[in-house]
Amino acid sequence: MPLPPENNYFMMIPRCFGRAFVALVWFAGLLLWPVPAVQAEGWAVFAGGVAGVEALAAATNSVAFRAAGGGLYLHNNGWGALNPGQRRQVLEIFSNAPVALELGFGGSESSAAAWAAACRQSYLDLGIKPAFIAANAFADDNHPTPAQWAAYMAALRGAGVPSSTLILPTFEFQNFRPNLATLAQNPVSQRADFQAIIRRAGGMVLDTPPGYFFSREPAYHDWVVDAIHWTRAHGLKTVVIASPHISKDAFAADTVRFLDYLRAQQALPDIFAVENYTPDAPADYPNVVGHENRPNTALGVARMLQRLPETR
């Protein structure tokens, strides 16, 4: 079995507070963009990533994606790798787009406060008003309590995250080896602690790479479907992260297959966030943020997902 996805592996609080970020404070005119409404056979799509994140700073890479309402997904590691000029270009290019953030999580009071400060100084102070924040609450097989999640949300709100911004937990519980034997006995629909976290947040994010999904056992598939069913049945938002993980040149094909599976199970999410979280990618890495016309890049898969509701 492949190793589980680890989208928080190199997620660090930016080190340039009070220096380079200050240069961007002037760009505080971004509008507040709500999470887009979802039609019966449609979904909102965001795109971003770590490897090749500089592609977001070139407007020609995302013309059709942005014209179709595509959103900007800022992984904290990728955002931190850009220089102030590149960040300014990204925000200018996506000035009419909804923006989402991916942050780390802190279960302790001090860690929550550190992430709240990072959110304020790296994003809010630049005028970014996120549609939603995906927080890696279950990274490294962490098992946050509802109280820890509530404290984390309170810290971010205290730092200035608007009440209209959803702060969502990214679930990776299903991905880690220690949980495999009992996965079928721990679905969201039967876990009061999971439900309490999701209810308080207003939804959930699933880190379930398409290729990895199909490498896993039926109990894993059932867990993912159950999580989406329960969350949507309670009128809450569902976000699925589509990342390449082990797919490489099959990223687009694996994503289509995954989408078809979710549709057949009546478990389509409200939002897809397409990204890679690969640091130090090799030169021939096929899944960089890339260009919307290259099929296995993050922007290419995101653009494909925008078009699929119209064609399938």
C-alpha cells in the first residue's frame, strides 16, 4: 500500500513577518468572495499548489479557468515560496476570484495563536478575505478534540478572519496506517467527535487523492462516501482536495475516474481544490501548478473539472 498523502509535511509558519509581507499591505482592496453556490450537477473549483506555484503569477496560465469562475487556492508552503513581487502579481491576476487558504493546525493554545498570527500577517493584512480556510487538523495522524478545534477557530477569528469565512478541518484520519483495521467502525456518521468538529466548522475538507483512493481497500471508499453523505445531509459544505500523490501522468484520468465514482455514489462534493503539495519536485515532475491547457498539471485538472459538468 502506498504511503498516505501528507499535505502538511513541510507546512511551516512563514519566517518573513514584518519584512517582505509589509510591502504588500497596500494591496488591501480585494473584495470579499463567498464560497460559490453549487448547482445540482456542478461544483466550485479552486487551484494552486506548491511545486511550480510561480505559474500563478503568469496571467496567461489561467485565462479560461478564471473566466469560468475558478478560485485561487493558496497552500501556505507555496505562498511562502513566492517573493513579494510574485505574490502581488498573483493577487492582481486573481483579484476577481474567490480565494481559499490551506494552513496548519495547532491543538495547543500557543500553536493556535501562532497559526492565527501567520494567517493575519501572511494573508489578512494583504487584503485577502478567504472564502474558506482548510486547516490540517488531522495531519500526522493527529486526533483533535472538539474543544481543541473550537479554540483554533476562536484564535483565527480573533486574528481577524471574517465570520463569513468557513474554517474547515481537513480530514486525514482515513489515510493513516494505525486507523486501517478499525476504519469501518469509525465513520463520520458514527463518531460524535467528528460530527461536533464538522458542525462547528460548517463543513469539512477531505484529503483524498484520486490515485491513492483507488489504491485503497473498500472500507476506505466507504469511509469517504459516508463522510460526504453525512456532511451534505446536514446542510454543511464538503471540499475534496484532488492532488496527484502517486498519479503522475495519470492525474487527469484518475481524477475523472474518482469523479465518476463519487457521482455513482451520490457523493459529489460542493468544492474541488486541485493542488500539489510537493516540495523540491524534480525537473520532470508532471503535476506542477502549470498551465490550464496541460492536462496533468494542477491548473489543467482544475480546468477539466470546470468543463466536466457541462460535458458528462
